[in-house]
Amino acid sequence: MRDLEGRIILVTGAAGGIGKEICKRFAEEGSIVIATDLNALGLEDLKSRLNDLKGSLQTHVLNITDASAVESIVSKVLEENGKIDALINNAGWDHAAPFVDTDPNLWHKLININLIGPLNLQKAVLPSMIASGSGKIINIASDAGRVGSSGESVYSACKGGIIAFSKTLAREQARNGIIVNTVCPGPTDTPLLQSFVGNSEFSEKIYNGLKRAIPMKRIGQPEDLPGIVAFLASSDANFITGQTISVSGGLTMHG
């Protein structure tokens, strides 16, 4: 990818399955990766895994639902690095249940993590990007936000909101040189999917059913995502904004 070496890349949810692979890819490209997550031990593990790669890694424990904490970390990153070239909003969480079996406490948690959290990050980084006249934002949503997903009603609503928000922000900020796009994973073999499928006697049947539904006949892997994310953050994607791109093995198709 063009022009990723030395770029300052802020990644949320960096200690998760997809987050680790995104951080690894940018480190391989020679970027300076700012890895954030609530999981301090996961960040330490990430640091040990990426120690020998071309780029460098800085870690910060961060609760993305806390706007003040987000502002503080972003200010610190800007003070230490001078800029943020790209923001990758990857952090997310879900709890699988039919909507009628959920309650407002769960709704609020899902909304705070999957919608408010990414908004907090974008509000915090945008002023510096506007001042510099450049910046890339890649929001990791989900195909659940494009086509719905049984058992993920509020999560789907949040991800659909991220898709719509990203298109609007792309329109607002194009004149300022800021590019905003969304990546939508399909079913991906992460702890989140494993918690969704569960450990019951039917788990293998559900998992195999998902594989049969995907034209490429396999569940996505975390390493399937970083390529498109790195591309969208690079200069190769300088004329691409407001787009929603699925990485789903063909499970969902649009166009």
C-alpha cells in the first residue's frame, strides 16, 4: 500500500481478534500504531507479538464510551505524535438474544459501545484532521447493519447507524480532505461469533449452517479484514469516500 510507512494509525478494539490483525498489518507496513482497548493484558500480549515488525506500537487502555477519556487519550496521542493520519473504529460488542427477550439496560450498553463509542472517537480526532486538511476514518460496522441478523436487533441498529453516519460524515468532510469509509465483516471466527453460536449441542449445526450459506463455503477469519482496511487508509484510496464494503465471502452482495 502507498504511503503507510510512518503514518500514525489509531485503532480501537486492538486486543480483539480482528483488532490484533489490523494492528499487525499496519505494523508490517511500517506505520506507527496507536493500539487502544479496555483489555490491558490483551494490549501487553499484542505488544509482545508485534515487537519485531517494521513499524512501532504505542498502547493505551481506553473505554470508548467515556467521552472525556477519549478526548484525553487523543490529546495525548496528538501531543506525542503531532497528528493522527487514520482512525480505525474497530471496537464492538454484542449479546445474542431475540429482541423480545432483551431490556433497556442491554440496549443502552450495546448503543454506548457500538454507536456512541465510535462517535466519541470521531468527534475527538476530527478537529486535528480538519486543521491538517487530511485524514482517513475507517469504521468497522457489520453486515448485520446492512441486511439484519436474527438475535442481533439492537447491534444491527447500531451498525446500520454507523453506516449511515459514515456516509453523512464523508459528505460533510470531503471539502476538508477527510475520507470516511465503512467496512462490514460478515460472520468472522472471533470470540464474538463464538459467544453468538454458543456451546450447546446445536453449536456445530449453527456453525456449519453459516458455512453453507456463504458462497465461499467458509467462515471469515480475522486476517481476512486488514487488507481492505489498510487499502482504505492508504493513498491508493484517495478518491474513495462514503463507501460501504462487505468482507463476507459473498454472503451479502450489493451493487
